Amino acid sequence: MPALNLEDANEKRFLILDASSILYPAYHVLKNFSTRAGFPTGAIYGFTRTLLKLLREYPSRYMAVAFDAPGEKLRHKRYEAYKAHRPKMDDALAVQIPRAKELVDAFHIARFEEPGYEADDLIATLVKSSREHDLEVLIVSGDKDLMQLVTDKISVLKPSRDPGKEFARMDAKEVERYLGSPLVEFGIILRLRETARTTCPECRASERLQPESFWRSSIL
């Protein structure tokens, strides 16, 4: 495994990690990992492998990790049943998240978390702030919602479900291929389909729509 060489960091690149998008898959793939005392470690181990791989392969002058804040989100105030169908986080994963934050702090990487907001809200804000500095942005996440941020200077690195393996780089062309629709339409498609999944009864019909058929439908 090659050593870290952060002196080669790209001075015009901003690497942003979606912590949950790395921790959740790592936890489920490495569920049996634990210390001798029984403390679960799979999510932390997978997160560490992914972080080290990013530092080696995408050394960047600017770097940040965004975490979902615990507790009620601002969206719940607008719609009480927001994501009500989602199961509670496993305790074995929840106890590892503070350790993941400690790891980020130990690497002296900027860590963002804000009560009432999700990580993707913070990532979108960071991306917006980067525009005035003319930076290349790499968002490390498997959350397709963040693909709507992709431009000629912003790409998504989609982690493998096997922590530390290769990333799939999603630039504008790759996102359009994935969508089957022009990138400009992505935000509208996602809003309708995701809102349906998050228990909005008014948008339930859109859940059945595939991206390529969206604009041929009679919804709009």
C-alpha cells in the first residue's frame, strides 16, 4: 500500500465526503467486525479504509466531511411524516459514529454537522461556496440526490459497497447516462420520486416513474 504524500495535494480541488453514505454500507458489509470486548467496528474500519484511499488517490488542498445531525430535521416541521418509513438506526452503528467523528478530527479534516440539517444540505452549501473560488469539487457519496449538483467542475465519486475499493466517478455525461435524461431535468425528477418515497401522499404516483419516461408522462 503506497504511503500518503499530501505534499502533492491538488491546490484547486475540494474533496467533500458524505459520512453516512460511507458508514452505512460499511456497517452492513462488515457487520461481524468487533473488538474482543464486543464493541462493533465494521463501520469505522470501512470508513477508515475509504478515507485513506481518498487521501492517497485524490490528495486535495481542501477537504471536508459532512455528518447528519441527530434528532428532528427542519423538514419534519413542514411535513411531520418526512421519512417516517425509515427504520431506526441500529445501535451497533450508532455507537460507531462518534468514533468516526474522532477519526476525522484526528486527521485535522474539517467536519460539518448542523442541528436540523442533513449532510446533503451541508454538502450543497459547501459546493455553492466553492464556486467563487473556482475549485474542482469531488463529492464522495452514493446518494443520488447529490448528483443534481454535478457540473463541468463538480463530480461525484460513488464508493463501492466493499469499503476501500474503486470509486465510480460520475461526471455530467455519466450522470446523464445513468438518468437517461438531460442533467437539467434531474432535480425535478428526484424531487418527485424522492418525495414519494418519503411518504408524501400527493406525489405517490411519481414513485412509479422511470427517469427516461418522466417527460413523456402527463404529470407536468
